[in-house]
Amino acid sequence: MHFINNIIEPKKLLLAWQSLDEEYRTRYIVAELNSTKGMVTLNYLVNTKDFLAAQQRGFESYPAFQDINKIYSNVLDTFIRRLPPRSRGDFPQYLEGIRVKPDAKISDFALLGYSGAKLLSDGFSLIHPFNDVTDKCELLLEIAGFRHIEANQDTKIEVDMPVSFLIEEVNEFTKENAIRVMVGGIMRGYVNRGMIPTFLTWMSSNRVINAWVEKINGTPGRPAAYVYVEISAVKS
């Protein structure tokens, strides 16, 4: 088991949404949560390509914040309800599941980003974008599209298999750059769209990226796979 040793406190998180309709599984970035001096605000990214595409797929708003033209303040308490409370007896096991050490000092805002705060019931999740991080860092990355792609593979992945990343210049579905997750020389899925700009920066600079299959879970009908990614610090 690999743990995250360097907690990066985010300045912002991306709110992603994907339709619960099996036909449309693209994850769209629809809003940002920004943290400034302990105040967390939410603003919708209206008129962006992702926001408009999400609206076409049925997106309206996050249920607690329905006015898409308003900037909301003090939203942290609303989103932290997507996670189990710290007072729960099994909270240390929850942290281990997202590869955060049980004794780690981590803010609620950072915890939202490292966990993803994903619920199967509503299609929302949060993404820590790791913007402008020059220090060494680690993250647990869910392989996007794994369930659909793995179903057509002859060989199965296993924990601790090495992982590499390959830029796909124009993805046939999104019509934009994508990053393939490669295991055993075979594409097993993609880096989620919210992380693509950061991965492109890492891959085009002098950062060293090491990654392994960290865990495989879910159900036979809905398998999920996660990659532990370790990024080197920028060389001086």
C-alpha cells in the first residue's frame, strides 16, 4: 500500500458532473470551489465549453446552489457532507482507502480534493487540479473509462503493475487532447479531464512521473481501478 506523504493544500477544486445516463459518461467541469483565507466560495463556469455541453446532457445546477449566475460563499459545510464524518470510528480506515495516512494533518478542503467526494447517486465529484505545484507530490487517480475499456481486454490488470501515460492528440469522443493510462503496454482508460492540463505540464517539463496500479475494486458489473502517482519536484 502506497500512502500520500506530501499533502498539497489546494487553492481551488473543480466541481465535475457526469450524466447518470449510461450513454453519456463524459465528466464535465461545471464549477470551481475557491479557498481564500479559510472562506470557500463556489462559482459556476457558465458559458464555458464544458458547462454548455453539460447543460445539453441535462445538467442544471448543484442542488444546494441553484442560481448558476450567483457566487456562493461558505459552501464548505455543504460539500463536506459528501464525506463520512471525522468522528466515525472507521474514519481512519476511510483515510487509508484514499491512501491518506490516518494521522495526517489534512484540512477539510484538501480532503475533498484527495477523496474526490464522489457519490454514485448524483454524478458529482471534486478534482484537486494540483495547479502550479513545484514540490514533490502524490495522488490517487481513478482510471476514467476503465469499466468500459477493460471489458474488451483479454488480459486483466493487477495491483502493483507499473503504469505509464501517453498523450492522445485528439480523442475521438471529446475532440480534444486526452491522456491514456497504459498498463502492460495496453490502454486501460484515461486521466480524468480535470487533470489533463496538469499532466500535460508535468509530461512536457522535467518532472519524473512514477505510477503503479494501487487498487482494484467496485463490483463485477462496475469495476474501478486506481493508480498511485508520484511526481518529482522541479529540478533547480
